[in-house]
Amino acid sequence: MKAKQYSSYAEIEHDLEILRVEREIHYQKIMLGIDKTKESFMPSKSVSFVGEVLQKATTGPIGTILKIAVPYAVNWYINRKRGN
């Protein structure tokens, strides 16, 4: 690759400014990739939506009944006699 010949300082400054902008573009691309990677490891909104639905389902009269009935059902399942 041949070295570029400059005839003035203005040409040098112009090329340096282009290089600075290119470097900033590459830096921003790297930062965007890092942000996307972070987002891929974070729980999505659908997980929080499911949590909200479960919270609403366990409140009120149905939730109270479930809170009472589930431990009894689990206890029955654990202590049931196994058939031969």
C-alpha cells in the first residue's frame, strides 16, 4: 500500500476527522452489540406478564381456596398408598 501524499494541512485534518468519525461509528456498533447481548440475558416482558397473571389469580376468593387446597392435594399425593 502506498503512503498518501498530502499537499496541505487541511487535507491531513480532513482525513483525521474522517478517521475519528469512523472510529466513533465502530465504537457505537460495539456498544449496541453489548446492549443487545445484555437484553438477551434479561427476562423478557412475557415472563413478567406471567408473574402478574399468577399474582392476580392467587388473590381474591379463588386464590384463597387455592392456597388452602393445594397443600392438602400435595400432602395427599405424597402420602398416598402405592398399589401393587
